[in-house]
Amino acid sequence: MFCYQCQETAGCTGCTRAGVCGKSARTAALQDLLVYVTRGLCQLTTALRNQGEAIIPEDDRLVTENLFVTITNANFDDDALQARIRATLERNAALRSRLDGAGLSAAARWDGSGDWDDKAQAVGVLSTADEDIRSLRELITYGLKGMAAYNHHVNAYGKSASGVDAFLQAALAKTLDDSLTAEELTALALETGKYGVDVMAALDEANTSAYGHPEVTRVNLGVRDNPAILVSGHDLHDLEQLLEQTVGTGVDVYTHGEMLPAHYYPAFQKYPNFVGNYGNAWWQQKEEFEAFRGPILLTTNCLVPPKDSYKNRLYTTGAVGFPGCPHIGADRQGHKDFSALITHARRCPSPIELEQGTLVGGFAHNQVLALADQVVEAVKSGAIRKFVVMAGCDGRAKSRDYYTEFAKALPQDTVILTAGCAKYKYNKLELSDINGIPRVLDAGQCNDSYSLAVIALKLQEIFGLDDINDLPIVYNIAWYEQKAVIVLLALLHLGVKNIHLGPTLPAFLSPNVAKVLTDTFGIAGIGTVEEDLNRFFG
Ligand code: SF4
Ligand code: SF3
């Protein structure tokens, strides 16, 4: 196997025996094959679109789901991956019959014959010999995986983001095209960022039109003495169905990790059994899921291979899968039946309390813009010197303690803007406020980084600046998996420069590609807390 798609890749170069994430070589091979046949499917759908033919929504969904399941910490279930490969091969055969076959790649033509392990070896990441082309192809592919994840959430509402499916498929097909130069692939990576903005805007619209605009909310961190279900991942639509089905049953619901921001939406606040947030970011789930004592629903990444002590309480849905854990599917209308979790919860003791107190969040664009006068006044008076965007991912690497120390050491006249699970590195520190504005403003999940961009664009307008980079905002972003890649490409598309990315730069950036990003956009890594404070505020 060879995988280097996430920040925790072995030795900062690539996982070759098993994933640091727990992915086996066999699972990695199946994921490589799934990406391969999906590239083939995308070439076929793109060729048909170019002929003016319609693509059925089921094929759009298949591409989206296939990419989503290969994202880090989503799916470890070999049977599910094989079933997807077979389903995609069937669609490829059906679509091939509608084309004359000229110019089709081996990926589009493969019929599934031969040994799949050998095939996976031959088509994986290292099958592209030139390290710069490989780097750009993977940068695009990982950005598209992140885009697919957000596209899936848009689709869950029965909506689609304009042009996103067609772009996603055309771009993935281009990663098969040996005639494209490094310059053309760089341009494609940046164009991917444009559609990243579009898909996040569509998701923002879908979430807020369904559940209202996030508002300032105090979220409970303690527990009650009732049986309960813990829900993690990013899928608000799953959460809504779970809440609908649990209300009045005597079973409480708590969020974990990236589901915390659900509490900020008015529509979820009406459920009396939606108690609070339990625990921290994804990588602490082994201890926290054990202590929870009730059933756990993983709606998206990040899943850590479970301990036996709670594996029988772990349920998956959507793109997530783990062998031996029940998977809750959707019917044709998208309805999911969570009664098994509710019955299971009733047999379990209530959660062990991990902490008490509350957390404040809900600073998505609508709420921050409602406070715009206060914020602008604080900036004009000098009470707020700078905003520091510290969005992104959390992870288990010890080096991420940097973000806690950095947050603690920030000057008192700075405000952290955050989104994603990166927040858990500092959201429980006592960082006080500036004239009533908390020094950590949490916009929501990683996809709500879009909200931070909307806020920046609005401030640019209010302050009458020509360039978004003239705002008093610095970017110190933590990344881990592929959704962070699409967020990064989206920020680059919006013209944001001098983003610092840590705790390490992606292993999939070759020295030449990293140099292009540095020279063109000022992308840089991080140093020590002291060095970076000097750099940003010195
Ligand atoms: Fe390694 Fe990350 Fe790939 Fe898992 S997802 S195999 S940890 S690079
Ligand atoms: Fe976190 Fe996985 Fe990226 Fe959505 S839950 S930000 S790492």
C-alpha cells in the first residue's frame, strides 16, 4: 500500500504497511481500486455530458459517495468497498455501451477482471512516476474528496450545488489524462477551490434554510441521569432524524466532536432531550466512547477503529463503515430507522460525566454580521488588533499542542476565528472577551470555514479595502484530512494569502509544488509559538 493523504501519514512521507489511522493494506488497496474505477466512471459521465447527454442523479451520487468513503477515517469495511467497486464497474459497463470507446482510458475500460490486489498495486498513487504530476493529481483528488463529502451533505436535503457534480467528475477524469502539464494541473487545483466555495455556500444555504441561522449558544458539557445516544460526524440531517425519533422516548442525545455546532441551530434547540456535547475531538473517542456507556452513531469521519469494550455499541451510517458494526442505511426517500439504537440505549447505563460547565459558540456569518457594529467599533478603537483564523482539524500528534500554547500566548487584543474540530485545542481555555466579544468565535464545523470567508469579505467591504489581505486577519490553520484540502483550495480561490498550515505541510506536496504554493500564495508551515507570535505580531 501507499497512502499519504492525511497529515498523520507515517514518517511524514507515506503509510506503506498499514495506516497510522488503522487502515489495513487490504482496505487501502480496495480504496485505491475504488478511486480508480470512479475516475473511469467520471471519464464516462464527462464524455456523455460533452455529447449533450444527461447523467442520471444516481451516477452523480455514486461518484460522490465513492469518494467520500475513501476519505480518512470514514470506512474500514472491505465488503462495503468491494460492493461499491462492483456497482461502479456495472455502471461503467452500462455507460461505455453509450459511447464509441475512442479515447477511453484503461480506468474507464476495466471490467474487473484479474487479481484485484495486483490491479490495486498497478493503479495506486505511485503509478504516476513524475513526482510533481503525482503531487498535483493527488492534491486535486484530495480536494475533490473533500468536495464530495460536502456535496453529500447538500444532496441529503434533496438539493445539489449548481455545476458541482459536472466539475467534480470532469476534474477527476482529468487526473487520468497524461497529456496535462504541471501548469494545467495547477490551474485545475485552483479551479477546484472555486467549486469548493460553491459547494460550501450551497451547504450553508441548505443547513440554514432547514435549521435556521446559528446563533450565540451556551452548550452544556455535563450529563443527565438518562440512557443516551452519542452522535458524531458532520451530518446534521442524520441528527435531525435521530432527534425526531428519540424525542419522548426517555433517551437523551449528546453530540461528540464535529457534531457540537448542531447545538447552535435554532431548530435543534427545541428538542428537550438534546442535552449537550460530550467529550472532545475525534482522536479522543476511544476513552470517551467507552465512558459514554450507550450507543454511538458515526455519521461521517472521523472514526477510529473501535476497542472491543464499546464496539458492540457502535453504529455507522452514510459513508462510514466498520466490519462487525451495524450500518443504518436509508430507504429510497432518505429516511433512516434508528430504532435499534433507541432500544439499545434503554439497556445501557447513563453516561459517565467527563466534565461540567458550558461552551459558547454559534458565531457563523449571520450572527457575526448581526454584531458587525460592535466588531467594527472594537477594531476601529484598537480594542481588537487582529483576528487569527485557527480553523481546521484536530489530531493525535503531540506537535498539535502548539495550537493550545499558541492560543494561550496570543496577545489579549486578538480574537480567534475558528471552525472544524481544531477548536478543541483551545475552546475550553479561559480566554475571556473583548468588550463582550468572546476571544474564541466558533463558526461551526469545518465546512463552516465558508462562514469565516463570508465574514472576511464583509469586513473588507465595511472597511472599504481593495484586497482581502489588507484586513487585520492572520491565518494559522491546522489540517488533518481531505476536507481541509478543499477548505484550503477554497481560501486560495478567494485570494487569501500567507496561510500558515500545520502542524506539518502535506506529504503529498512535492518540493516543486510546495514552492509554487509558497511563491504564489505565501503558504508556509509553522515554527515555534514564539517565532510565530513574532512573525504575526512582532
Ligand atoms: Fe496513512 Fe493517513 Fe492514509 Fe491512513 S489516511 S493510511 S494514516 S496517510
Ligand atoms: Fe475533524 Fe475528522 Fe477534519 Fe471536520 S472530524 S474537521 S479531522
